[in-house]
Amino acid sequence: MCHKKHNDCQCDNKKHNLVRASAFRANKNTPQLYEAALTPSVKVLFQTEQFDLADEYNPHISTFIPTKDGIYEITAKVSFCPSKRKSDDSSKNKKDNCKCDYCSKNSCNCDYCRKHHSSKDKKKNSSKEGYVASISINVNGDNLDIVNDFLEKSRPIGLSVTTILQLQAGDRVQVLFSADANGEILAEASLTNFQAARFPSPM
């Protein structure tokens, strides 16, 4: 066995035990439309590599495929802007469309109508639901870590998930997004990104 310091050693014992560093980061460079009615979840596309030390990330299929068994920390962030619902626009004209209980006229602006219809509208608006969105780390078709949240309607959000997984060489790691609202996955490096790094370990 070699008794030299690790940094000075040049023997075969050190060379044969070298493991190439594994780490990558990728960002989204174009917005991605999401339609809730078409699919329960979509693979998030991260088209731009910032770095990829072991050539394990494929930007064409937005998939991380490790070449070594090991323990990996994986982080993903997705920012989503929901589309404005038609019901939100129509709520502005509810007073015009409703019928006055007092004078039975449409588009009435009397004190009775303003008082009673406005209170009804407030009650309806306050009871409106928001939407649920989630992101997950998917390995070989299975969601292994999921983060979801309930958001107010029409509010842009950012969801992030970080996990530590034991991966095998050849595993396929992707990021999935789902929501019950239509909208757009935003494309900026700080808003939507995907990264992973391997921990030093005997595995």
C-alpha cells in the first residue's frame, strides 16, 4: 500500500479508485404551455445546460441518466403562471347581466340592486376556489418525491422539490408538473431549473 499523502500519490491504487465527478444544471429557455384538460401531468423541458461534468444530462429529452451507481441530490424548480379564467372577466359584468329583485329590470343601478347584488357577488367571489399545482421527481416512470400546493386563482407560483435518492447507472430521472388550471410554465434560469450532483460514497 502507498503511504504517501493523498495529494502527492501517483500510484495505481489511487488511479484505479478515481470516480469522475457527477453534477449538472439545466434551465428552461422557452415557455411551455400547459392545458389541464389534455393531460394530468407533463414532462418539464429544460433545454439549456449550464454545465454537465460527466455528460449525463440529455437536453433533447430533458432527462438525467447517471452513468454510476450512487447517492444523488436532485433539485428542481418550476414557475407557473395560470391563464385568466373567463369567469374572472364575466364577474365584472355580473351587475349588467343580473335582474333586479326590486324593479325586475336588467342592468339596474338602484340602491336596492347595488346593495343586494354586490353582497351576493362578494359571497360568490369569496367562495371561488383556487387551483392545485405540483411537481415531482420521476425515476423510471415512478414519482419518488412530490411537492404540491393550493394557490389562489390567477396567481403565478414557483414550486421546488429537493430530494436525495439512491440511483443506479442508467436510471432515467425527469421532472413532471401538473395543475388543475391552464397556463404557462415560465422560462427563466432563476425560475425554472433542474440539477443534480452525486455525493461521495462507497456505493
